[in-house]
Amino acid sequence: MSTTSTILPKDEAAAQGELNVQINGTWHRFAPGTRIADACNTVGAHVPCFCYHPKLAIAGSCRMCLVEQGMPPRLAPGQEPSYDAQGYQPLQWMPRAIIACANTVSENMGIRTTGNITAEARRGVLEFLLSNHPLDCPICDQAGECKLQEYSSDYGSGTSRFQEEKTKKGKNIDLGPRVNLDQERCVLCHRCVRFMRDIVGEEVLGAVGRGSNCAISCYPGLKLDSNYSLNTVDLCPVGALTSKDFRFKMRVWFLKSTPSIDVNCGTGSNISIWSREQEIYRLTPRQNDQVNSCWMPDSHRLNYKYINAEERILNPTVRTDIGAPQRESTWDACLKLSAEQLQKCEASKTAIIVSARMTNEELYLVRALAKQLGIKEIASVSRKGKSDGMLISADGNPNTTGEQMIIAEKATALEGICSGIKSGRITALLALGEDITAEAGLSADNIKNLDYLLTLAHSKNGTTELADVTLPGVTFAEKYGTMINVTGRIQRLNQAIEPIGNSRDDWSILRDLIILLGSEDEKLAALKSARDLVTIMADEFAAMAGLTWGSIGNDGKAIISTGVTIPLIEREQASK
Amino acid sequence: MSDTSNPIEALAAHHDSPGEPFYPKFATSPKLIKEAKKLVALYPEGKAQSAVLPIIHLVQKQFGFISDESQQWIAEMCKSSVIHVAGVVSFYPGIHRKCPGKNHVRVCRTLSCALGGGEEMFALLCDKMGIDTKSMSDDEPVGISADGIWSIEAVECLANCGFGPNVMVNDKLYSQVGEAKIDEIIAAHSN
């Protein structure tokens, strides 16, 4: 059909800066420069990959992503192109497969991810990869989330023709303080090498040897000891690199993954919490190109042991008399007693120390509590440190931005409260989510000046030892809530496990206390979850206008502009 | 490679060789640094890593083999990492991690030389030079005589296929090597 009078699809696409690509018989449009593998995956034509990772340089070494490619015929001089009824040029299919990761789409390109050529290519690649693989899946930590296992099941032949002796390589090699290497399981995708070289900038990993003796290694005397080393374990598509912390702890298929955020610094890296029943087994980074790309620091990743530790406070504790020992109590009795005692405290002589580690919802309720009690002095403990130039923020608190939005406009300086305690001007203190003996600059002797100390904490610390009332709250893994990171992005915490012991979600403790103190706020009384507080807060804070728990989503939403950036994300966006 | 040996430590391990007295111990000198810098300058700015292979050849020519110290130095000269250099060194069998003998003999074992009797020449050469063929394996491709005068290695091609069997001693190529020629070759390099 002659289409000289109508607009051809190629012109139509070009006008929008796109290209027409036929994938498995259907035409789609993609931006120029899109990798064939990405293009196929976005339209549901899955392309298996070992070495390709969107955040790393292309290696093209695994050959797993072989697909069939077709292009329009090259025209003879003077020959006019022909078009089919839809306006596309006919495709001539190449006799050999191409790799989908290192090639980009072009106009009128055809891709087939099914059919004999690709099926045979995938089967062949897997046969080679498995020929020297130890097949120790029953004791391999990667089993269940292993690409080699998945692809063998999807595209492999099911039987082996390999009768020769397998190449022996290094097993259980200590690569660094947190990572172990099994060279025999490795498929030599070089993801770990590229990550350490290009993202971290410490070229400690490399491939040595040749052919079937080729193996990943580091040089003697140099260790894979970067604070980002465990990302290589996430990147490893097979069980070659394993985390010393997680290995042999739990089969991954028993674990439940809950999307949440890291609370160790102001970046708020997106994470998945992997739990089974009431125990947390590991944290892994979750992709968010605005926050943490695909990575997270080891120090934050491994900081979860306190959740299931002995130090957790399982019951509310009270001290009934001055000098009397603390004893465990029940929630009803303890909250009632606290309310009575707080009402006796003179508001002008009472102060609150809050934590920028608390969620927005908890901070909002702290503000309501302060209002209920008429307390004017509220301060938080700041944790200014140094950024590592990657993902760790200079701000050690995960929710400083939220704390400033909710509390700080009324807050007094922490020094004022501390000197007040020392001088005896302040006689009662509520230490909420913060151990005041640690970073607030108060000694145990200073605290003994106080007539009354109430604390909200999830684990035993210097403050809980001295407190008259200890209300056991929960850790980040046991609660819902939102935090605003240093860049002004509001992000969600999701509950992975139920509160440990008789501890209770912090927001509900604060809410019950406010009600017991005589608040008649019906909205508060009707609250079922911290998630509903987002809607209430959205009415009050301009930055949160229109937000609901659902609309924040798993990726969060930028709501405040703070001018602060995350160095690693800056670099990633600059390199695009 | 057994389960117990550490393949990482092996990358820097020193292998004793009777050939060591015939080569200087690796040490940097202003001359060596100058030569290396000249090689680096052959490549565009920021591509110093490309000079890894030429500098490896430079070091091997002078010191006989690539030691742990020289790998470190090469990495430094090429603004590369020592693991990258170790990767290159371990990739090519022609790059030695163990000191060869005073005279290094390469015997071609590829098709036309093998058909012409290269394999027999290899055995004969070993015998005459006092090298134990059993000491050689895939992991130890170079055999060295006890006195350190001779070392031998089977190579894939010496680019002279029309005139096999080919044998190369140091940088000198001998073609159509037969039993009689072997004695000549040994005599020519014995001093």
C-alpha cells in the first residue's frame, strides 16, 4: 500500500522523540537510547540477565540476554522503501541472536524473545554455566532468590551432558569482614567488580585466571571492607557472595518482606525488612532513584539486632515511691498513674525532650500532649555528624525535617532544659524516644535532681534505669508512620512484626495519655492507626496538604524543599 | 587447587626458582620509571591503565618474571589497581609468576609443529637440559632445570607454521628442529 499521503508511524514517533520497536509481534514506542533488555522488560517480554544491572556499566559478559533481532532491509541505491498496511517497513531477521543489554533500540527494529533461536541460546548459555557449577543448592543461601536457579528452571534443559570432572576453585573465602565468597558458584557476571570500581571507587575486586579457572578475587592484603560491601551480596545473582551476617540463618522463602525506610540517618534509604514470625533476619535496600538508588551502607543494614535483643522492655515499669525499686506494671494501671502524676507536675517546671527519631505522627501527638499539659519547653537532641559522601547523611536523625515542621517552631534549646534541670528550675521531665543520659549532655546525677522522670523507650538505657515511669514503645520495624528525610521527602515506615512483648505502638501510648489527661478531641479518640493521623495532619500543615497514607506510596513524596541533596544521587543523576 | 589452599594468597605468593640468581631482583630505578612513563604516555590522558600490558613485558624482560612487588608497582605506574594487574598477569600464560631459567625455551605444540614432531622435541629438550617433565602441569607450565640454566615452556604458536617444529630460545627462533639441531641449539646457548 502506498502511504505517501498519510503520516507514517516513524514520522509520528519521531515528532515525539521516540522510536518504533516491534517486540514479539506488537509495536511499541521507546525513547532513543533505551536498552533492548529494558524495552522488552517494560512491555512484559521478560529478558533474563545475569550481568546487566541498570545502575552499573555494561559488561555484556553473561550472554544470558540473547534475543532475536530484525531490521528493515538495506536499500539499493535509488530503491524506495516499502511499507506494510500499518506503515512499517518489513523486518529481516538476523540469523544469530544479539545481546539485549549492550544494544539499544532503533527505528523499525524487531525483537523476538521467544522462538527457537533464543530458546536454544538460553539453554546453551545455562548448560555452560552449570557445567562447572557445584549444584549445591540444598545448602546454598541464595536458593530461592538465585537467578541461576530461576533461569535453569525457566530456560534450562533439565538434564546434564557434562561427564567430565568439574573445575575446583576456592570455597568459603573470607573476602572481607562481612562478605564470604564461593568461587565455584560464581557465574562471572562482574557485577561486584563494577560496583566496587564505579560506584564505591575502591577497586578491590577483580577477576583472575582464564577460562574455566577464571574467578573473582581480591588481592592479598586488601579486603572488601568498604561500608558498602554488602551491596555486592545483593547484586550477586547467584550464591557466590554471601553475607556473613545472614548466611545459614533462614531460607529466604520463609521470609516476608516489608517495604520500609532506614532510620539510621537523615537520608532515609528505602529498605525491605525481611522477617519471619516475630524475628527480623535482614534488611536489604529497595530501589528509589530519588533517595538511595539501589544501595545502602553496611553499618545501617546491620543495625537491626536491637529489635529482637534482650534489652527490649517488655512491660511498663513504675517506681511507686522515691528510692523504691522499679517494678513491672500493666498498661492500664501505668497510664492511669502517669496521668495522675503528670497532672500534679507544675507545667512551668516541666519540660519535654523529644526525639527526631520519632515519626511525624508521634511528634504530632507529643505536641498535643504538651498542649494538654501546658508545657512550653520542648527540645530535641540533634545528631550532627559527617556525611560519608555517599548515602550517609550528616544528620544522624532520620526525621529532623519532620521534627522542625511539627515541633521546632515552639521548641526551646536543649541547653536551656539541661541547665534548668541542673539548676533545679525544671523538676519534671518527659524523655520521649531519647536516652537523655547519652547524647543530651546530662549525667545520672543531674537526672537525680528531677522529682519526676517519665520516659518512652523501646530498650533499656541509662534513662530507663532512672525513670519513675517507663512506657515501652516499639522500634521502626514494629510500627507504621511517616518521616521526612533531609531532602524534604515524606516516606512511610511499615509494620513488619507485631510489637514485642507487651510493648505498644508509641502513637497509641501518647494518644491514650492525652485522653486520660482530659482531652476531648474526638478525632484522636477515634483513631485506629497511625496511618489515619496523616490525614489529620494534612489539614494542619501546608506542606502535607492533600496527603493521605495511600498517596505517599512506597516511594515517598517530595513535600518540602530543603536544598539538601544526597551525594550519591547527585552523582548518579549527573552521569545520566 | 585444593579446598584448603587459599586462592587469594596464591596471587602474591613467591615461588622459589633455581633461575633466580641469573636475574636481578625487582627494584625500581629512575631508568625503569622513565621507560614505564614513556609507555604510559603512548595512551590518551586518563587511559594510563592501557599501559599495564606493555609495562608487564618491560618488567618481565628485565627481571624474568612478575613478582608481587612488581605487580604493586605496575598498578601504581598505570593508576590502576593491583587486582586488575593480577588479573592480566594471571590471564596470559606467557607472563611468568615464577622466575625462568637463564635461557628460556619455548616449544610450539600447535598443529603443524606437533605433526612435524614438536612433542618429541619437547621431551628430548627436557631430557638434554635436565628438566623433569613431571614438574610441569597446567598450573606450573614452566619447567626449570636444577642448575637454573634452562627453562622450558610449551607455547601455542610461534608464527612460523610452514617450517615446524619451531623452538624459540630467548628471542631467537629455530625452525625445522630435529634431534641433531637440538644439540646445536644447546651448545649455542650454553655459555
